[in-house]
Amino acid sequence: MLSKKSYTALNKHMNTELYSAYLYLNMSAAANAMGFKGTANWFNVQYQEEMVHFQRFYDYINSQGEQAVIGQIAAPASKFKSLLHLFEETLKHEQFITKCINELTEVATVEKDHASRIFLQWFITEQIEEEENDRDIIGKLKLLGDNGYGLLMLDSELGARVFTPPATPAA
């Protein structure tokens, strides 16, 4: 059973994960509009991952005897100046999500909610990977600058990304 504080924090974050999915779907559309179909695919895969994250929170809250409640989701940004801008905004968003996960873990620790702390460990590890991937892509984009051929090569590389659902955590 979740404490009221844990439940409120987890439910709020579940909605933040849904916002993340919407953001990445908008970023996919923006990359497509710029003519970068590979990057659009990369963001579409990111959208799918965020939907899995949302679903994990939804399922966890319900499994703990509470009701997951989906709230109103704000419209995310949809206009971006360049691929570099897209990925800089992505990194900024992932750093925000890392901060949120850390705060959730702190709530679970204070509330002595060991089950939620264990549940959140997967997300802590995931955030390390998310931020590293974004920094790597930003580094490549800064190296390329306005080199059209290089941008097309990177776009092709990003287009090779496929969605692989993560293993279902043990019940």
C-alpha cells in the first residue's frame, strides 16, 4: 500500500511520462517536417519508450491498490529551429525527468516505501542511458555544424533505431 505522499508523487510523475511521450511525438513530426525522416523515426521510438514508462507507472500504482488517474496533459512544444535545437531540448527534458525520478526516490525513502524505491531503480538506470545518448548525438551535431552531407549521414544512422520493448519486470 502506498502512502498518500507516495501515491500523489507517483501519479503526478505518471502524467509527466505521458507528457514526455507527447513531446517526442511532436519532435518526430518536427524532424519529419525538416526533411529528416531518420531523426523522425528516432523520436518516434523515443515516444514508444515513454509510453512504456507511462504504462509502468500506471500498472505499478494500480498494483499497489490505488487508482492511477490521468490528468490534463499540457501541449508540448512543436516548433524547433534545427536538429541541434531538437536534441538540446531533448537533453534538457531528460535532465528534468532525472530530477523528477530523484525526487520520487527521495519521497519513497522518507516514506519508507521500499517497494517504490525498488520500482524506481529501473528508471534511475534508464535516465543515465537517456542523457548519455542525447549528449552523444549533440556532440555529433556540433561536430557536423551545417555540413549537409554529414547531417544526412547522421539522419540515416538515427533512422536505424528500432523500438525494443524492455523486459517485463518480475511481479
